[in-house]
Amino acid sequence: MKPLTDLSRSDASVPSREHSLGLADLPLRVDAWVSALHMDAAPQDGDVLLRLLEIGFLPGEPVRVVARAFPAGDPLAVRVGRTTFALRRREAALVRVSTTAPVGEVTA
């Protein structure tokens, strides 16, 4: 199976001022949106990427880091949509997020 590399929104919906970073690097309680899923190298991460897609880490979905374990910050408690998951930092690093709302997204 060929690994998915950059599953992202269409270029038309991505604002040019968008700031993209890894989910593992997102500060606590900052509103963000999934912009892409990355497979940097490791072929064994293909299953992790598919699992992330299945549980809702899809482009455009709202995401927020709600907690980090003490002291190392691994795992992270991450809310995607209305569900909270625990992710290892290595897994969270596969998710790229943007702090800029997608075009057409209403912020509260």
C-alpha cells in the first residue's frame, strides 16, 4: 500500500497568511484546525496515519491540546471535533494544524 503523504485541503481554501505547525507543538488551549497529515519517512507510521484519519483528524476539523502529561509532556490529551483522545507526541507530530480558521469557518 502506498503511504499517504500530504492529505490537505484544496489550495483555494488555504489562506496565504496561514501558520502551520505540528499538533505536538501546539500550545495548550489554543484553537486550531487540522490542515494536513504528514508521513515524514517511517513506513511503519502508515497504520498510525490511517488510525488518525479514522478517528477524525481530517482537514478542516477543529483541534485543541487540552492537557500534557507531567513532566515529559507525553502523552497529550487532544480534542478533535467533540471527542478527546490521548496521543503520543510521535503520533501528534504526524498532524499539521493551522491557527487560522478555514475559509467559511465561523469562529465563536
